[in-house]
Amino acid sequence: LGSFKPWVRSIYPSASSTFHRRDLIRLSCSWPWARSGDVTMAGDFDSLMAGNLGAEPLVEGFLPRSRVVLLAADGGCSKSTLMYQLAAAASSGTKFLGMFVSALTRVLFYQVDEPASDAQDKLRTMDLAEHLSGNPNFRIQWAFTPGKIADLEEEILRDGRELVIMDSFTTIFGGSEHSLNDAEIALHLYELQRIASRTNCTIVITHHLNQGSLKGSKTRTRTDIRPHDLFGSAFILNACSDVWGIWKTDEGTGDHPRYRMKKLKNRSRLCPDGQIYDLEGDVETLRHTLVDGVGDESIVLARTLKEGVLGYLQQHKGQFFGTNLLTTELQARNNKFTSISADSVRRVLTSLYSQGHKTRVTRRKLPASSSKTGRRGYQYGIE
């Protein structure tokens, strides 16, 4: 840093005489070459839209890029082991939970919720050496405090990290000057969100659920999770881009417990609002596997439907189709799609349009006279 100070002051005269490392980090994030142009300090609409900030998911159907994601669960729902699985899949570019395609990613794991001895025992039982042993993309640290947030940005930029996992929000930020019930506790999350956006890095944080929501339940078991079940201030939910909740169901067995994972906040729109995934645990390996989605949002069907819609539009370049017509065409062409709904097709089309830089899918409004409700719908196609 010492060699940088004179040069920085030569181009940044307003720098104080006590120029600190965090000042250099903040300055470097404004340079146009930071992170290969992924971070755009846009001053107008065209400059902003020229980039593809966070357009591609980090983990299919689960993790967006450049955002803060909260994963909340009761104690005993294996949050930490689930995060070890995520780290192993992302750092090796393999499928998360045996189903979700993960981009090959440099991972930094802050394990503050359990000692190294516990982590060692779990990682050995989970047989994750095949993914993590000798893997330069994975690094784990055992301490993090709110005061290290500025240093986190430096580490992300220096090492090219694209995924940071923090276990857990309570142990890291609960001992600060503010209680978890104070609105100010969310300021840490807002700052992490700014870092995620500037560095194009996803930050995943584990958290706990409010046990008070189980009062009155004879079995003390959950049947659902809602946003107000998060422990602490409501601003914790507001400060995060996406939020998942996990609870244990009574459908599994002793050796193979069942869990349900539900989307509580969906700013990234990687999956439908309220998406639910069923997970199965394994006491012998401490691993989770994805059983499937709930309802018509089957993981395999959703993936097949997206491929089918895109393939149909590619075969009919220059033509545009409304949602209802496209649904009918797909149902007639493929028996896998006989039960799909127009809403499912509409969600796929919206996703393909939002990724237009890659899919080339565009849309145009239907004529005003074609709408019976007064709301003009869209037709989708590829020019």
C-alpha cells in the first residue's frame, strides 16, 4: 500500500494525509477496469444497460450473482452442512444438491458459528475431499467481525472471489453495538449488498428463525415459513436481495429426514415467487439431496420447459407468439408439456427476455384491441 499512496495522491489530490487501505479500495472500485468491466459506475440509462450485471445465475434456480442472499432455518436443520455442500459444488463447478448447475467459482467461507474441530468432523463425514482437497478455489477462515467489512471488499477484489459464505449472521453481527431487533442491524447487510454489487460477488449468510412463531403449536413443528418468521428486525429481510427459509418436515425417517426450502423474497426472480424445494438428508453422510420442486414447478420440468420454449422460438425466428398460443403449441408438440399452465410459460418467457443478451429473445406489445381486460400483453420471439 505504501508504494501506492504517492501515486494515488498525484491523481486524487483530495486524498487526506492519512490515506488508509479502505480509501484505496473505495477508489479502486470506481476505476472502469475494476473486475473486467462487470462493475459499471453508470451515469445514464444507456451506460447502465450496456452491461450484463448479475444476468447469469451463480447456481441455477438458487443463487443470483452480485447480491446478498439470506438462508434462515431452525437449529438442527443442517444449515452449516448445506453451506459446505454449496462451497464444494461452486468451487469445483459441479451440481449443487445433485441437481442445480453451478458455475465454477472462487469461494471464501467465513465459518464463525462452529469451531474448526466441528467443521473438520463434518467435512470428513461428508466426503468432500474429492471436491475441496487441493482446490485453489476454496478458502475457509474462522473469524469475521463487522469492522472487517472494508477488508472483505479488498479480499474479494484481490483474490477474484465470486462467492462469499458467512455462517452465521447472529454470531458475526449479533455482538455489535446494535441488537438483532434494532433496525440499525440491517445497515451491515446494506453495506454488504453494496460490496456485492461493486465486486460482482454473491454473499450468502445463514440466519435463524424466530421460535416465537411456534407458540401454540402442540407438536412444536413448522408447516410453513413466512417472512415475519425471521429472527430479529424486519429490516433484515428488507436489506437482502433474496431470502430462503428451511424447516424440517415430518415426512422423513430417522436416517433420512426431510426438509422443505422456500423462497421468502425473490428480487432476483431466478425462480417463481414462493418456490419450494423438497430436500432429503442422510444421517450417514450429512449431505442433502434435492428430491424435487413442489407442484408444477418440478425442477426437471422447469428446465425442460425453458429449453423447449427457447428451442421453439429459435425454430421460428422472425415470428412472435403470445403466451396462450405458445402454451397450446408446446402442449401439442411434446407430451411432457400437456399439463403445463400459461403462467409457467409466461414465467419462462419473462426469464428468457431478461437474459436477452444471451438468448436474443425480445418482446413487443400486443395491439390494444386484442386485450379484453384493458391490460396489453406481450408477444415474444427472436428477430
